Amino acid sequence: MKRFLIIFIVLFAIAGLGYWSYLQSGMLVEATPTRKGTIRAYIEERAKTRVPEVYEITMPLTGRIKPISLKEGDVVEEGQQVAQMDNADLETDLKGSLAQVEQFVEMIKSIGLTVEAAQEQINASLAKFEYEQGEYERVSELAEKNAISQSDLGAAELAQFESRVEHRTDVLTWRSIQAIQAAVQIAKTNSEEEKLKDQRDLNRAEIKTPVSGTVLKRHVSNEKVLQAGEILLELGQMDQLEIEAEVLTQQAVEISIGDLVEIEGPTVGDATITGKVSKIYPQGFTKVSSLGVEEQRVLVIIDFDKPIAEIQKELNKKLGIDYRVRVKIITDESRETLIVPRTCLFRDVDDHWSLFVIRNDKAIKTNVVTGLMNDFEVEIKEGVKEGDQVILAPDAELNDQTRVKLEE
């Protein structure tokens, strides 16, 4: 027992001596001096390239499309023919419309001559009626003087009545022919409209692109019958390539149009290219993250600072649509300001930002006022001065006034 006590005392003395040596030498820490420089606040997010508009070339009419030789990556010019419908039926329809219009033209000419003849007949019957009317009036005067018989008076009255009926009949005939002429004219107008429609349909059978661009997708390659409106090709203007980022709405409120953007990632290699925020969509959307969490995000559109052709030449890479990149949207910047690594900071029990400054080989807990902050650095507005040694990633057991020793 006595022997055991002696061993215990010796071990305790050794432990105490080690602890005393530890206190004398101090806790090993890693530190860095504060410095002045430029710090940027930014939002970093995954993004992808896109074009503002995808132009769809569709079937103008229901019918048969001939094989399309264009393929993805081919460049087309505005007004270039990109597809062709089988137009045999359309040509037949147009020929029928043309023939019908010609028939109506001939009918209108013929009816016009008939109208002229009817007008002449009206003039003749009117002259006859006026003559018989005069004869009847003359005979009536003679009858009053008993100069002629009643039978002569009756004959004159009958001739006058018959001439009047004949004239009215000619007028009605003339009006009927005019009505037929108007109806044929309407039919001719309808046929001309049908002809124009058939001509337009025939012209549409030669399908042309409304814009210059690159074929992004070919939906149809072989000959087949398709309904009007079905998509044949998708075109995009690669010189208008831009970037689309889905940013959390709570971060998007910090972004402004014109903010500088740094574009990085394997797609652009080791180079860093720049752009600017050109649009922030007014409406957000819900997206489920890879961890299954629902997030509210909003689309932010970024324009490249240089033409795409120039960027591709510098990178020696060809960019396409839906290529993944990483963007760093710069929301604020401070120059010639005091900066420390973010790992130096921690929240104290009073929820103040604090850090440890080394003074006289001791860690001095110091409250600080922060400014801009990003993933790696923090702007310090109050609490420390340039050149102060601050402890990196302080241990949880490190306390105020603890003696420390810098790691070598």
C-alpha cells in the first residue's frame, strides 16, 4: 500500500509538472495578421448557358413533308428554305381556283352584254309605251267629240295598256339580270380569295426561316404526313448566348441590374470571364433541392461582357446551350479596408461577433464590428487595427487571457 502511494505521488507530480510546462509554453494556435485590401460581397450559384429565344419552325399546313437534310449545328440565314412540303395537291387546288376565276370572268362578260341588251330593250319598250300613250290621249279626245267609234277607243286603250306592261316586264328583266350579275361578281370575288389562299398555301409549302441562327434540334428527318403546327426544327441565335442562374429569393433581393459577375467552372477551364446582370425575373418559383428541401428561387439572367465569338477564341473552346458554369454575382465592394479571414470570427454568449487577438503571448477576446462578408473574408470596421495577429479557427477550449504559442 505504501509502495502504491509513492507511485501515485510520483505520477501526480509528473502530470502537474507537464501541465505547468503547458501553461508556461502556451496553447498552440495558428494566427495571421489583419491586412488592408479589397473585399467583395457576392452570391455564388450554379448556372447554365441559354439563348433568349428558341425559334420553332412548324408545319404551316396539314400535309406531307419531304425529308429534311439540315441537322443539329447547321447554320441558316434569314429567309433560307429549310424544309419543303409535297405541293402536288396544292398546285392542283390552285389550278382549279384559277380556272374557276376565269369562268366567272367570262360569265360576267356575257352577263354584261345581256344587261346592255336588256337596257336597249327597256329604251325601245319605253318609246313604244310613250307612243301608245300619246295615241290613246288623241283618240280619247276624238271620242269625246264622237269623231270615232268606241271600238277604236278600246283598241287604243288596249295598245296603251299592252305597251305599259311590256315596258314594265323589260324593266323587271333588266333588274333580274343585274341581280344575277351582282351574284356572279360576288362568286368571282370569293373565287379570287380562294385563289389567293391557294397561292399562299403553295408559297407556304416552301418553308423558310424567319431568322438567322443555328439548328438546335431536328424533330423530323424522313418524309411523313404531319398536322399543321407540328414542330420541324428548333433554331437559336448562338451569338446571343447568355447565362441563367436560379438564385434563392432571399439572396436575389441583394442583386441589382448591372452587377458584375465572375463566370467560372470546368466549362470555361482555368479562365475567369466576366459578365453583368441584365435581368431579374419578377416572379419566383418553388424548387426542391437535392436534399429534398423546398426552396423559393428566381431566375437571374447574365450577359457576357464580350461577344461570344471573342470569348470562345480566348478560351479555345466552343460554348453551347445548357452548359454548366458557376457564377459569382458581386453585390457590394469595399476598397482599402481592414480584412480578416472569416474563420477567425465566432459569436460570443451575447451574440456579438468576436475574435482573439494575440497580445503579450495571450489570446485576448475582442468584440468587433463587421462590414462586408463572404465565404472566406470579413471586413472589420472596429475592434482591431492593421497588423494585429488574430487567431485562425480558435479552439472551443480557448478562453480570454489564455497563454498561446504560435505553431511553427
